[in-house]
Amino acid sequence: MLELDRLRVCFGGLAALEGVTLSVHAGEILGLIGPNGAGKTTLFNAISGLVRAADGKVRLQGKDITRMPMHQRARLGVGRTFQAPQPLHGLSVRENLVVAQHYGAGQRDPARLEAILHLTGLAAKADADAAGGLALAELKALEVAKALATNPRLLLLDEVLAGLETAGRQRFITMLQGLHQHFNVAIIIIEHDIAAIRTLCPRVAVLDAGRLIAQGPPELVLREPAVIACYTGTGPGNTAAAEASHG
Ligand SMILES: Nc1ncnc2c1ncn2[C@@H]1O[C@H](COP(=O)(O)OP(=O)(O)O)[C@@H](O)[C@H]1O
Ligand SMILES: [Mg+2]
């Protein structure tokens, strides 16, 4: 449903993405990993229309969307989160979703919003709180909820698990699985925690310095020398490096 064909994105002289060819199937969950600065967020920006490709193509359900502005891509079904949650702080959770829904398909769908509120665990806080007062895990859930409210066929999740402690992370993973099942949406998830990637993703793609260096089932990809090498030297805190080097 999504096809990237030799995608190239440049910032001045720097090619942040180079020759990236990658497909995502309808309803699939694809993990996207790689060291900091590899180009993961830039790939999301190129798919969602926040940055323009210097070369190559982005196709959604066979349609060339490479030159399309961001809101038009949202309307065709590209939904995304941002690495730092960006709620409309003065509005309630429900109002945030109504605004997001308007930005996406442009149709009011109260039943869908109720389902999203329920499945993200935000129903109890839907009207009571201004979104600015939510805890981190709730803000992250709201970020996912807003993206889902746009009625995406493809959902791009940028490090939505980052900063959550172990129990909260596990709850969040379960929530994502529930959302995926209910809405049958294709997902690309950027995540550093390889255990989470193994749980969520039958397939993973690895970016390094703007190039796609591997893709396939996590248990195979994480053993590839090129993948292990790209994580070496990024520091002992890197869970992917640790796990890749320990097999
Ligand atoms: N708007 C921008 N302007 C200039 N350089 C950018 C911009 N966005 C990203 N970059 C650069 O592109 C590279 C990839 O960044 P990014 O996609 O954020 O990496 P990742 O999400 O994998 O950590 C980095 O070198 C980063 O500094
Ligand atoms: Mg990033």
C-alpha cells in the first residue's frame, strides 16, 4: 500500500536519505530502526509531506503522492505522530481528537472517536482535563489517538514508547496491538527498544546514514553483520547494539 522508490532527501549538502526503496503492505506492522541521525524521522517526514523528496517516488495505494502537500496526504490516509507530543494544550482530549479528525478525512465520526478513546484508555479523561495537564504516557496515547482520528490507512509512529518505564511500555505495546487489530491500519513504528520491535513487528527495516541496509524478520536482520556494525560504537546504552551483539 506504500511504496518508496529510490527516495532521496537532502538538507543543503547532506543527503539525509539516499536510494531508499521500501514497501509496506496493507495492515502490516513494520519496525524501523537505526542509530540516531540515521534518517528515520526524515523518512516519516518524506512520507507525510513535511519534507520534499529531492529524487525518487512515494506511492500510496498506487497513487504518486511525491509532490503532494501534507494535508492532502493526510486526507488520503497518511497519519503520523511526532517525536515530541504536540497536543493543543488548551483543549480537552476529545476536542483534540475532533480537530484531528477534521484535519484527516474531514468527516465527523463520533463512533470512531469513542472507539479510539476507549482503546487508548483516554475515555475517562476525554472531557475532564485540558490536554496540557496529562501525564507522559497519556500524552503519548493522545498523540497516537490524534493520528488515528485522521482515519489513516498508514500510521507512522515516531518513538511513541520512548521515556516510558517498563510497565508503562508493556501497557502501551498491548494498547498498540489492540488498536492495530481494531482499525486494521498499516503501521510503521520507529523504536529503539528491540524487545518491543520483536513483540510488535514481524518485519523490520534498518536505516544507517540515510541508506536502507537490511530488512526482514527481526531474528534474521539483527544477526546481519552490517546491522551489528552500524550500532557498534554508538554507546553501551543502545539496546539494539547490546542485543544484536549478544545474538
Ligand atoms: N530539517 C532539517 N534540516 C537539516 N538537517 C536535518 C533536518 N532534519 C534532519 N536533519 C539531519 O538529517 C539526518 C537524519 O535526521 P533524522 O531523520 O532526525 O534521524 P533519526 O530520526 O534517525 O534520528 C541528521 O543528520 C539530521 O541532523
Ligand atoms: Mg528521529
